[in-house]
Amino acid sequence: MTKTISKKWVPYILITPTLIYYIVFWLRPVISAIYYSFFDENNNIFTLNNYITIFKDEYFKQAVINTAIFVLISVTLEFIVALGLALIINKKFKGAQILLSIALIPMALPAVAVGAMWSSGFATYGWVNSLLYHLGLITENGKIAFLAGSDFQSLMLIILIDAWQVIPFMMVILLAGLQGLSKEAIEAGYIFGGSKFTVLRKITLPMLKPSIQTALILRIISAIQVWLIIVMIYGYRRIPVLLEEVVFYEEQLLGFYRVALAYSVIVAAIVSVVSVIYLKVSGAFEREEQ
């Protein structure tokens, strides 16, 4: 009886350190942020002014729109390209490992390094224009002002830079899923006359669904929180996004720390709602119940 009770408690004992870590370094700060976001900066009086300040801010609506556009376009683009690369590398052709190693390089770079590299690259006299000039694609007086485009063009440029760094991350998850699929099921599809596209659509992708869900939910969450690369290249509020506004209120303005807390609560709420909606739509909850 004692041994049985002991065995039942083993899993709880093993997860206790992790649970304590999350309570101290995640749950406690979250609760603290929510609590203090409802108090005035100076008088410590309960108020909704922090949230009212955010909703009245002219940049808030644009930040929501820019973040939504960024998430929709970047996640879609990165998933399609990552899936294509994963399918190619999974063929295990000669040089596949070299291609994989090269493709993973951007993922290893920190966001600060990526921002600095492309900020200098897309400057009028940066290395991108220099490369295009030496390739004969532009003239000395025809340098492209990459950073002088419209807000939408600038956002598209950020999406391309972000895709360059993030595609390897999604590719690795999808490639790991592909390598764990049943080869017999795929071969059976070809034996029964299925084309490559039919086998991909009706056999490979359905079996790959757990990996696809994992890659997409992680990418959606990180896409909503993008900000550093944008600030590194364009500075604050040139292309406002949600998390950039949190940092702007905290780092650039004096006396607005609790407004920044309120902003972070809003961002956390958006991330949570979007994640739950995606998991519900993708059927992840139904799979767990089974």
C-alpha cells in the first residue's frame, strides 16, 4: 500500500520544481502586472485611466492593424515555404544535409544581429545596393531607397526579413514530423495509383497535422510579439505594432510604466484568445479528448 501511494506521488514530485519555477517567474509577475495595471502611476489609486490612455492613443488602432497584417501574411508565407523546404530535404538527396545546415544559419542569429545586419544592408549606401550595383542590376545613381517606402511597403519588407530568420524554425518542426511518418502508408498511396499531389494532400498532410499545429501555434504567438527587428530598422512608431508600443511606453516615456503594464496585459490577452481560437479551429482540443 505504501509503495502504491509512493508511486502515485512520483510524477507530482518530479514536476514540483518546474511548477515552483513557473509560479515564481511567470505566474507571480503576470498577476502583479494585471494588478498594478489598474492603479495610478503617482497616487496608487485604483483607476481605469491606464487602459483609457491606450484606447485613446492614435497609434493603438494602427498597432493592432499592423500586427494582424503581419501575423496573417508572415505566418502564411513562412509556413508554405517551410513546408516546401521540409518536403525537399526529406527526400534525402545528395547534398540535403548541406542544404539543411545552410538553411539553419539565420535561425541561430539573435534578433538584434538580424536587425543591425538588414538595417545597414537596406540603407541607401548599404551592402544590398552595393551588391546590386556590382551585379549590374542598378546604376551608381539608381540606388534603391528601401527604407523610404510607404508604411505598407515597409511592413512587407519587415515580413520578408522576418521570414528569412523564422522559416528555418518552422522547417525543422515540419521536417521532424515528416521523418516520423509511416513510410508504408505513403507507399500504399502510390501503389493504389495516387499522384504525388494526391498522396501529399490525402495522406502526408493529414498525418503531419500535429507537427503543423505545433509549428503554427508557436509561430503565431511569436509573430504577435514581434517588435525588435522593426525598431532596429525603422525606429519607434514608424511601423507601430503591439509589443513595440509596450516597450515605447516603458522605455521612451517617463511616468507611463503602468500604462506599459496595461498594454502588456492587453497583448497577453490577445495572444491567449488567438491561441485558443486557433487550437479550437484546428481541432487540437478534440484530439486531446480522444
